[in-house]
Amino acid sequence: MTLLDSQEGRDLTVQASRLQGQSIAALLSADATRPQAFSCEAAGLHLDFSRHLLDTFTLENLLSLARRADMQARIAALFAGREVNHTEKRPALHMLLRASAADNHAARFAEVVATRERMREHVETLRSQRQTGFTGEPISDVVNLGIGGSDLGPRLTSEALAPACPAPPRVHYAANIDPEDLRSVIAPLNPATTLFIVCSKSFSTEETLHNALAARRWLQDAGASEKDLARHFLAVTSHLQAAEEFGIPPDNCLPLWDWVGGRYSLWSAIGLSTAIAIGWEAFCELLRGAETMDRHFRDTSPESNLPLLMSLLEIWCCHFLGATNHAVLPYAYRLRRLPDFLQQLTMESNGKRVNRSGDTVGYHTAPVLWGAAGTTGQHSFHQLLHQGTHLCPVDFILPLAPADADEDEDGRHGRLVANCLAQSRALTVGRSAAAAEDSLRQRGRDDDAEWLAPHLAIPGNRPHSVLSFERLTPHSLGALLALYEHRTFCSSVIWDINAFDQWGVELGKNIGRQVHEVMLGPAAEDANEPASTLDAATAALIQRWRDANA
Amino acid sequence: MTLLDSQEGRDLTVQASRLQGQSIAALLSADATRPQAFSCEAAGLHLDFSRHLLDTFTLENLLSLARRADMQARIAALFAGREVNHTEKRPALHMLLRASAADNHAARFAEVVATRERMREHVETLRSQRQTGFTGEPISDVVNLGIGGSDLGPRLTSEALAPACPAPPRVHYAANIDPEDLRSVIAPLNPATTLFIVCSKSFSTEETLHNALAARRWLQDAGASEKDLARHFLAVTSHLQAAEEFGIPPDNCLPLWDWVGGRYSLWSAIGLSTAIAIGWEAFCELLRGAETMDRHFRDTSPESNLPLLMSLLEIWCCHFLGATNHAVLPYAYRLRRLPDFLQQLTMESNGKRVNRSGDTVGYHTAPVLWGAAGTTGQHSFHQLLHQGTHLCPVDFILPLAPADADEDEDGRHGRLVANCLAQSRALTVGRSAAAAEDSLRQRGRDDDAEWLAPHLAIPGNRPHSVLSFERLTPHSLGALLALYEHRTFCSSVIWDINAFDQWGVELGKNIGRQVHEVMLGPAAEDANEPASTLDAATAALIQRWRDANA
């Protein structure tokens, strides 16, 4: 019997049908203490979940479900370094990357500390403009070459925290194999003062390797010698030999370890570009924010455990209320990449269809995560949130004050906050057809008020959370990202899946090599004849590719 | 009886249950002509929909559904300028914006042509560096201030088509009310050589107006006089008086018309920033591409009508196979904003819950649209596409050759194409547990092959389309965007909803004003006392905002 079929799961199914007819707005009016009762705070982050369709019974039942899943023991096992990634026989110890003490992992922690020290040296050399390129001029621009976890986390954190108009070195990112990506990044740059960081554990990730080769050609075409390359390339990799063959000496390589998954790696040397963009002290604050959340998660009992509560809200909305997607709406322009980062974190971790024993699960796992920064989404997809037919649970992410206290002289940030709270309230209370009709009549539209009103009616009762914090700082961002990491882990425990592997991406890579080989090989005599072992549709598209490039 | 409950709809329900057990891969192997039979081409765009879970019977039934919906008459009514936006008593004539002839709309078309001519003049003056700012230096940077339709379309088209390192004037975009957005755009710019285009039909859109006010202060702080403002501001608006009060004379204002919805407005003067970025000839090519698709859509019979077929695939996947989301994956870095644009187009148009008569629909309307550029998504959420539990239909968007024929000297673009085709094939064929076990044994992993294999298994059979075209040009992009516009319209016809209004966003704006007033008013004596008429949760968050900004 699976956890979700247990007595606790069945109790929750009963709760769900009881609550389906209820109104969140009514629950809120009936109990003035609800916002306090349905909230939780940790590491400076405050979660208001009073606008979810649940009550104290539901919450108790959800906590029982977590107990039944042996959640506290599973959390302990995670921190203890057990092989929670059982299919790859590895622990998942990204928490160690931001720890200030070794706990039980002295050997690993020593490597972390040594690597931090090496990162700090690179950061300080580059930020003080002491590192020079092949003409002797100081490095002015740093380009991070990486994809997935070697891109999304560093890009998010540096965009969120770096100044709008930074002193050199400026930090840039290129990820896509499409040559347009790197081309658009380097077009305005000077090769003599540009440094690349190649982030690839294997040093063989297709996109990263081929972008690195293009970068090397760009430098060489500008006059860099083989020997000069060492001044223009750093790498974060486990594969020193491949890096050296490329032209990056071991001294320029920072390590990665197999107990750090790609999507949990921004805290490692993969974060070097971020540390260059925001400075070493700020990077350490990012780590400390995450560490504060780690300790909260490890040491706090379930009913006040923020990552666990957010996971239980996910399970409640998805498994019991039937949501198939999850929107994350940061009301902060600097956090506009957060949905991209969370897509990898949640969908790569929990987009699985077999449980830890390899049996097909009989329920849905990770929902589709999507979103965009408020207020821009209000002028785009919010129409569907308010009047669409699909249940779309939302996390509003809200820094309450501007990052710099002086930054709101004209009150635009206050308006941003007002918009966030208004969307939350509109999703809760909605507008009845009668209220819509009244409003039309007040506007003097008696003639069409009656027939038009249903088009203006909004059902409300859309479950969502508001996650607010004082301001966006390295510390609050570190805590926020660690919060979502641990929430993702808790949901994997409830769903009984391995959050740390990603076997589903392997097949596409294998077929990619096969397709590429066919593309580069001789054309089939008859264009309608499937090329080698590929299917007819793929073969037909390869022929179209040949024709377009002929 | 609704259309979807008609005989045609019931036939499709039967088809769906018949096909649910079938394999797309088997359908492909059984019929070598399937890729040709299940494909359609228009305006240079080629749709391969052979990897959907359907057969010729399904397709015939879907076309019958369209006939039953009187689709051809509805398309004719759209082009004839009938009030298809019946709740706002307006036609939707965005096709006229890209037309080369007036058809039956002579008066409107004359205004379009006159506006095009004024746009062309602005574009040529700015691109030839003949327009100067308040110090007499030529304008080097243009910042578009707009949100929603006044931002997403122009941003997408200029990013997709402008050179990586353009000659001045360079074009930028700021949309969000968050002051960080405009601040980060203008930080590196020189006020003396920066021009702003204020895009707001009402000249009162909160975000756009407040960003325009901030831009005006920035210019004035740098020494621009009241009179100088006319050299630094253009507007696209219907509200000349408000623009003039702001400091933008009527000569600097380009018009918008009520028969153009915001999300269909990039073809109007709202596209001015795009035209500046890509040049007038290229902008005209964008219009011509869209016009080519318009004519195809208006004049082609259903079975070869590309927008209609794509709509029927949406209806098939969502209504009959139960998909609740739709992924769009452009394999082109330059199209990375396409999902953002399509979110507004599809979710604002069709995120509706009442039919044209105002009755609640008994079925789902628009799905959640999401996506990201390939190959970056492969290192993020593709895990869920391959092994997750939710049905996620995909549109792959694939330019077959690089935009500039010389641009693929190192074959990275070929690798991009190979990756796209490989993802399509992997989603189709999947990998059985037995095949996974074999592969593990071949890698010498006999010990764990058996228990590990289920984790590597991939079900395949995921429906998707491949929309390919020779290369990304103004013409192909124009056709692509018009294709999705008309697809959205066709789906609205099947769902019997109005695709052209957006009443659902009004409530949030109203509540926003109310919340903002409370925020600026005196604090409640007792922080736990709901402020004025707001609920306790909103009041508590307003108190948190006060505390954070104290």
C-alpha cells in the first residue's frame, strides 16, 4: 500500500471533498486569527498560507501524512549523508556547500573549505582588476559557459543581486548550443579582456564544450596564443585531464563532487560567476542564508517547518485538489528568472513515474511549474488565473521593501506591493455576477448590465500562498532557494520517488548522437526511405534540413 | 447542447478511448507515408503532426467538428469586421494592420496607411541619426515603455530579428512597475541621447505612466527643459490630451484603434520600437509574412488550413486526451521570448469560463502555456516531459538553417537541429524497461541492471508537433505569429468563447487602487484590526509592509 492510499491519505481525500464546496473568503471572515494561524516564518521568510482551501483538520491530517512518511527520519538521513540518491548510490549533500561547520562530514568539508578559499582568491584577483588578458589589460568581462544547473542558479543569483551598472568585471552567461546565444554575448566584448568559466562536471556537456571551443577560436582569432589561453579560461569540472587537453591547466580548475547534483550546485564552485558579480562577502551571505534555512529544516518540528509545510501545500493542491500545475509569481523584477530556476529544481527532481522500488506510481508527481515576474504577468496570463477553468495554485514571492532603502522615492515599489496584495485578494474573493451587474449599472450601463455581468464575474476561491520577506538580499535569496530545495525533497518523500537522479534525459542524448550522425552522413538515395534506423518522420525532417542548408 | 457534446464531439470521445491504447511509434512504422499525410504547409511554415495520437478517422472527425462550429463562416465574419468581440461591441481587425489592400475597410485602411507612413518617417529619422536630443547629439538609445501587448510582441520581434551588436539607435524595453526594471535599463544610458516611446492606449496604464514619469524626471535631472521633452518622447496612444499634458505634443503621438486588441497590436504603431530595431524594410517584411498567413487562413479549405489544424490539435489534446498544459519549445535562441508572447496571446484570449451567451462552460478552455528555448530546457524540465506523469503536448519550433547562411561554420546549428529531432523522437519511441536493462548490461552493469532498469524506462507516446521553416526571417516570424493568433481564434470558436475581451483583469486593478489607498492612509490603531474593507490576511500583510519600510 502506498503512502497516499494509507489511512492518512484516505482521511485527506475525505477532507478534500468536504472542503471543495467551501469558500476561502468565508474561512477568512469567520476567523480573524486565520492569517496568524496559517502562517510560518523561518530565516526571515514569512509564509502566509491562509488563502489555501484548508482548515486546522486538514493541516493536522497533512502533518500526519508526513509522520506516516517518516519525514523526520528521512530529513535526518539526508543530512547524515545517506545514499538518498539510491539509483546512483550517492548522498545529496549540497547543504555541506553552505555549512559553516563540518558536522559528520569532516573530509568532504575540508575540500569545500579549500575550494571556497580558491574561489575567494579568483574573485578578489578579478574584482581588483589584477588579472590580465593576453595584451596585459585587466579582465573586464567574465562569460559563464554552462547549461542547466551550471547556468540557471548562477544566472538567477547574479542577476538578482548584482548592481544594475556594475564595475568591471561584468558577468555574462551563455548556455544554448545555438550559436546565436554566445554570439550575442561576445559581440560587444573585447577578446583581450574577456575570461570564460567553463562549467561542466564531465567537461563533455555538448553545449558547453562546443561553446568553449567557439570561445577559444574567438580568442585565437584575436591573437591569443595557446599559452595565453590559461589567462582567459577557468573551469569548474571533475575532469581535469579533459580540461587540460582543451588548454586549461589544473591550477585553473575548481572541483565538483559526485554528492552535488547539477541543480543543487550553485553553492559550489559553479557559483564562481555569481561571486565575481556580487563580491565574495555577498556570496558568503548567500551561503549563510541557505545554511540558516538548512538548520531550520533539519531542527524544526513539522508543524513549524517551512519547507515541509510548503511541500504539504503542494501535495494538498496537486494530489487532493487536482492541480496539475504550479505558478510562481515573484513581485520583484530582479527575481524574474526564479521560475526558470525552479522549473529545473522541481521538474527535474520530481518529474518521475516510478517509486524508489521501481514500481510505476499510480498518482501524479511533479506538476508543471511556470510563472513570470509581477506585475508583467498581470497584463498577460492573469486573465486565465482569474477566469480560466484550470486550478492554478500560486506562490506569490514578495520582498516588502526595495533592496536599497533609498530606492522608492516615487513610490513605484509601494505600487508593486499593492498590486501583489490585490492579485492575492482578487484570487480569493472574486466577484459575483450580481456585483458585476451592480458595478455596470453604477457606470450607467443599464442596457447591457444583465447580459454582460456573467462575463465580468470571477469565481475567486483560488488557493495561493504569499511568501514575503523584508528585502531581497544575498541572505534572503539564499534562504529562499534552500527553502524550495527542501520543499522539493519533502514532496519526493511523500511521492516516494528519488529527487536526485534524472535518468529520463539520457535517451534524448543518445538519440541526439544518432540523429547527428545520420545528418552528417550521406543523404539517403530516396528521400522517402527512412535513414538508417530512424523513423520516417525524423528522416523526412532530416531531408528538410538538408534542403534548407543546401 | 454545446458543440463539444454534439454528435461530432461524441464521435471524438469514442476515437479518444479507441486511440488511448495505441502507440504513435506503431502508427508511424505501419505507414511510411504518415509524415506526409499528417503535415501541412503554409507561408513557408511546415507542420509535421504525425507524432500526435490520431489517425485519419480522428482528423476527419475533428474537421467535422470544425464544420459543425461553422468555422468557415466564423473566419469570414472575423475578416469582414463583424463584432466578434461582442462584449465590447468591436471587431478584431488586426489583420488590416498588415494588409496590403483595403478589402472592405477603406476608411480604416487609410488610417493604417497614413500611420505606417508616419512610423516610417520616425524610423528613418532615428536610424539615420538625424534626430537629436537636448544637447544636439543624435539619439543613440530608444526605450520602449509599455506592458503586456505593448511590450511582449515588440520585445520578441526585435530580439528575434535585430543584429547582435546593432548600430545606434539601440532599442530597449522596460515594462514592470518595479523601479528596478527601468533603472537597470537606463543605468548605462545617456539621458541626452535617449528617447522613450510611451505605449499605452489610455495613456493611464499604471506601470507605463509611472515609468514614463520616472523617465521624465531622469531627463529633467540631467538638464532637459520642459520644451526639450518633445525631442525625447514619442507616444503610441489614443489619448492625445493626456499625452500632451505629460509633455508629448500631438505630432509625436501615433494612433491606436479600438479594433486592435493589445495582444494583437505589435503590427500597429506599437511595433515602432521593433521597426527602429530592425529597419523599416524588415518591419514591412514582418507584416507581409503575417499577411501571407492571413490570406492562407481566410482562403484555404479546412483540411489544409494550418491555423485551423493547429487549433484542432489543441482541442484534441486538451478536450479529448485530457492535457491541461501546452509546452512551446523554440529551438532558436532568438525565439526564447516566444513562450512569454504566446502566454498572453493564448491565456488572455482563451482563459475564459463563460461562453458567448454568458453561460458557464462545462469543459476546460485554454491550457497553461509554458516553455523555453531548446536546448536549454533539455537540461532543466525535459526530465518531466520524458518521465513525468502529466500529459504535456509540445510544439517544437525549428528554423532549419541559421538566420545568416554563413553562421554555422562550426556546426553548432546542426547540433541544435539534431537535438530538436532527437527530443521529438525520444518523446515518440521512449525506451522499454527491457531495452534499458540491455543497455545497462552492455555497460557492464549486470549487478544492478534488473532493479535499475525501471528507473531508466521511458513510456514515449507523447503527442507533439514539429513546426519547421527554412530560417528565421522577418517574413517567417510574421507568418509564425499570425499562425498562433488564428489558431487561438479557431480554438475560441470551438470553445464558444470570446477571444478578444479580458474582463478578468479588471477586478485586480480595482482592488489594487483600494489596497494602495489603504497602504498610503493612516495605519490602523490595532494592527490586527482589518484595515477598512480589506480582509484580515491583506491587512496583516499591509502591516508587514509598513514595518519593513518604517
